[in-house]
Amino acid sequence: MKTKRSELVEGLSLSIDNQEIGVISHYSGGKNILAFSPNYVALPAEKRNTFTMSQLVNERALRKPLISSQRLPPVLSNLLPEGGIKTLDGTSA
């Protein structure tokens, strides 16, 4: 008999000035995935709010999800508040 494996997943929608950027998903095993919205990626560069400086250099960077384990993708880790949450991210002791 096969058993189904379940995992807790939490998500947070990201936007700038009411423009949807994408979703960051956190899996209970520690994996974090930042996926950019297809609508955001499809916008012409001049109409798209800048989320990360790397998208200005390489627009294809928006087409791949950013996956990390135990930490947030670097583009988001510096946005966390100081204290307990920052410690959970591993960027502060």
C-alpha cells in the first residue's frame, strides 16, 4: 500500500506599486522558491517595475524560478526585519 506524503507549503505574493511580481513559496523541508508571474515577465521592460538589478542586465533571469534551501534567495534576504526572522534566514547571528 502506497502512502501519500504531504508537506506544508506557505506562500507570499510579491508586488511593487500594485504590480504583481510573483510568489515566494516556503516548503516545510526548508526549500524556498521564488517564481515570477508570467504576466510580469511578459510586460515590456519599460512598463515592468524593477524587482532586481540583475533583470536589467539579463532579462532571461526572470524566466527561471530562484530556488534555495534553508535560506531565502539573496534578492529577498536583505529585506527581512532584524531579529528572530533574520536569524531564521541565516543572515544574522
